[in-house]
Amino acid sequence: MWIIVRCYNEAEVVGDVIRELRLAFPKIVGVDDGSLDSSSREMATAGAWVVRHAVNLGAGAALQTGLQYCLLDHEAQYFLCFDADGQHRAADAVAMVERIRQGDVDILIGSRFLGSAQGMPVGRRILLKTARFFERITSGVHLTDAHNGLRVFSRRFASQIELSMSDMAYASELLGLIRRSGLPYAEHPVTIDYTEYSLRKGQRSINSVNIAMDIWIHQMLRGRRR
């Protein structure tokens, strides 16, 4: 069992995030996606293995790097992705691992809309619900919270993941991989804590336009290759 913590300039909080996770999970890899601060040092000091990108490549690239690293451990059967900004709760990660170990699903995705979103701005809620509608049309995968960073995969699914979209639009590409895999998936209620820090660090709403364009271009290029 491995935890993947993707990180970009999160030195202020990432050490505490990893220390809390280590109470339940001994194997944690921090993927430093080209941070300009001391994120790598904070993760290593907190007890994580650290893999570093020389430059910032994006959340999708960081996830791919983390999975490739963890899959080298041939005994590991489950891989959980956890954000570095303190929005997720370690207790939810523990519950999701217990759930996927029951063996009836290969993909388990956290949902703040089945659980709770503490302090979520109204605009963010509207944006995410709009994205949910868009994702259902384009991917055929029905989720309430497709852009939740708290996810756990079985080895069977993780070994199939080859992301070509390196930025935040990777979440939409991941839905396509889930659909094409034919493997069972489910959602799990989680709590997202929107703090002043996480809101300051998070994606701006205008980035949704850029993400939509990336998805459209990716789908067009994929169609031409067929």
C-alpha cells in the first residue's frame, strides 16, 4: 500500500500532512513537481520518499510519476492519491483503503458532495457541479465529484494508467481510462476542508476555461489518430 502526495510549493503545510498520514501509512512518496520552495526537504523530514521533477509539469504528470514509482514495489496492491494542501483528512484515506480492500471495486473516488465541503465558496460549488455535468457527457462515467484529488486504485487499474495530459485536465482523461478499463468503480463520502491557505493555493475558476480547451483539443487529436 502506497500513498502518493503530489506537491507544488506547499512547504508551509506538506510536512504536517505527511506526518498525519504516517500514523496509518508507512509508505508515502512525495512527488515534488518542480517546487521553488523547501517542499522536498519538508516531505523528506516528515518521513516520505521524495521524487522531484526538475520543472513544474502539472498535476497529471505528478500523478503519473508517483504511480510509476510505487508500481516498482511488486508487493503493493493499492495506491492512494492525497493532496498536499491540507484539504483532505487522513481518516477518510483510511476508510477508503478499508473499503477498496473488500475487493468489489478497483477504483474508489472521494466525493465531497456525498460527504461534506467545509467552507466551500458558492462559486466553487457551482463550478464543480457544472464540471460534473460536462464530464458525464464527455466520458460516460457518472460521478458526483470527478475532480476530487482523493482517489485509491487497485494495482490492476493503476498499471493501466498512462496519462498524456500533464495539467489539471488529466482528471477528465482519467475518467476515459476508467470507462475503457471496464473495471468496477465507486465513490466514497469524504470531507474537504477549505481553509484560507487552501483557497489561496487552489485553482482559480478561470482555469476551468483552460481545462475545457485542453480536454477538447485532446479529444480532437485522439479522434484523428484513430
